[in-house]
Amino acid sequence: MRLYQTATEFNCGVDLHARQMYVCVVDKEGKVLVHRNIKDNDFEFFLKLVGPYRHSLTVCSECCFCWYWLADACEEAGIPFVLAHALYLRSIQADKKKNDRVDSEKIAHLLRTNMIPYAYVYPREMRPLRSLLRRRLAYVWHRSELLGWQTCGLIAQGLPEVEVQSRPRDRWEQQLMERHTNEHLKLLVETDLSLVREYDRQIDRLERTIMAAARKDRWKDLHVLLSVPGIGKVLAMTLLYEIGDINRFNRHQEFCSYSRLVKGSVESAGVIKGMRGGKMGNGYLKWAMKEAVLVAKRSHPDVRALAQRLEKRHGRQTANAVLAHRLARAIFYMLKHGMTFSMAMFSKRMERAA
């Protein structure tokens, strides 16, 4: 857990919501100077409130779904902005009485005492592409659900299954429609298939747009990621835009932890009581690393041989976790130094683990 070190005379805690924000400004001694609710998130009114302290002010808000606009507005106004890590920020939950006024003041006091566990403020210019990638992934999952429903529908009616084919799906769709005789079920299948075809078109469109932008702006990092076994263009783009700037991680341990590949533990008096922190980090990075490992095991013989040795000793689940952790470590150093993937180095490290 990293704590933010404030360097300003005044500190502002913001309890942010979709349509209002409660603001608290304190000085170095903890004296409350401003404590007020702002309706409709009026940033111009906020600037008037903090005007006397704006010359040496830091603004902090807890990480929530609507923090983007506040971070961007503070950047344009020249005010330092700190994003508090929501899962680490437990102090505001401990009081007997909890409301927006109490929360904003606690955030302000934590900020002035250098006790804010901060999160990464993702660059403004890269957020739209990351949002496109995340929405594309959601569309893929929705499409998979629709395709799965077709097989479930056949099983429910006691009809022989039809193997799902990759594109073009024309023959598969024809066979699927021929299986059903009821007109209402035919309409249901036809509706699902029309949605699947539309998902296909939109997913292709998003992939082309994101790939063109990645080749233009991040072509070197994209080339590095595409050299890794098991990583194609979609996983490479996902890793590229979920990581952002690799230099924000000082060590590979920090990167692996952020990728949810390292679990924390609860220890007291030398005894480990249990595990914790499994959901702290980026779930999309964890998904991408594990997908890359599964693809690499199928397509790369050297990786498959390493996986088999690990599975024999630790079991399949643990072996996949070890491979994903090692892959994340390799990606960290590759992006740091601009190097392509080396199977010899990867195998050497993994043989030690096995």
C-alpha cells in the first residue's frame, strides 16, 4: 500500500457522488476552513469556495465510477488531484455515524496527515480507448452467452446438438434452424442469431479502430507484446491499455500484485490467519494473463512442456497461476527495456520454479 505525501498548505477532501459532492478544506493544523455540499457538481462554484486557498491546495476524492470529470477539471485548473484507493480507504467506514459530511472531513484529515492510500490516475487521453476495449470484451461475453443459449435450447427439447462454428456461421445457423419445428422457438433462435451477427459486426469495428490507434501511438510496445506466445492482437491491446505506462511500477512485484496474481495474507504473532486482497488490482489484466497462458499451452510446445511438468508437481490450477505470474514478470521487463520475448530465458526461470 502506497501513501500519498502532500506538499501543500491546504488539503481538500471530496465525497463525490453522481449529482453532488461534499467538500471539506482543512489547513495543516486540521482546522476546517470550508465544509459544504455542492449541488449538481458545480465546479465553478467549487473554485469560488476554495479560491482563497487555491494557491496551495490538493484535492482528494475516493475512487468511484464518476471521478474522471473531477480529475480532468482539477488538472485544467492547475490543482493537484489525488485519487484515494477505495478498498484501502477503510478509516471512513469505522465511525458510528457515517454520512457525506463526515466522510469528506475524514478524507481531508487523512490527506493532510499523509495517510491517503492512493490509486493511479489513468491518463485522460488513453481512457476512451480503454473504454472501447472493455466494452468490446463485454460484447464478446454477451455474444458467448447467446451462442450458449442455442445449445441449451436444443438439449432442453431433446434435439441433437449442432457444433458451434467460427465465422462464417451460415451453415451452422441453417442447421440450427432446421432442428427446431415449433414456430415460436424458431423466432427465438432467429432473434438471438440476429443479435449475434450484430455483435460480430460491432466487435470487428471496435477491433479495427483500437488496433489502428495502437499501431499509431504505441507501435513499439505493441510489437513487444505480440512477440509473447499466446498473445494475439486482442490480448496485446488489452494489456497495452490496461497497463498504461509501465514506468509507474518500480518493481515487477508491484506489477504482478496490480495484475491480481499475488494474494495477500493476514498474519498475527507469526501465524498466518488467512488470505486477503484477492480483488485488489486490475481484473482485466488478470483475465488477459490467464487467457494468454491457456493459448500458449495449446500453441507453443515449449510452454506446454513446462506446464505439464508444473501440473505433475502442483496440479493444473496452481501450474496455470505460476505460469501467469511468470508471464506477467516477463512482460514487465520486456516493456521496461523494449525487448521481445525470449523463450530461453522464460524456460530457464520456469525450470527453477518446477
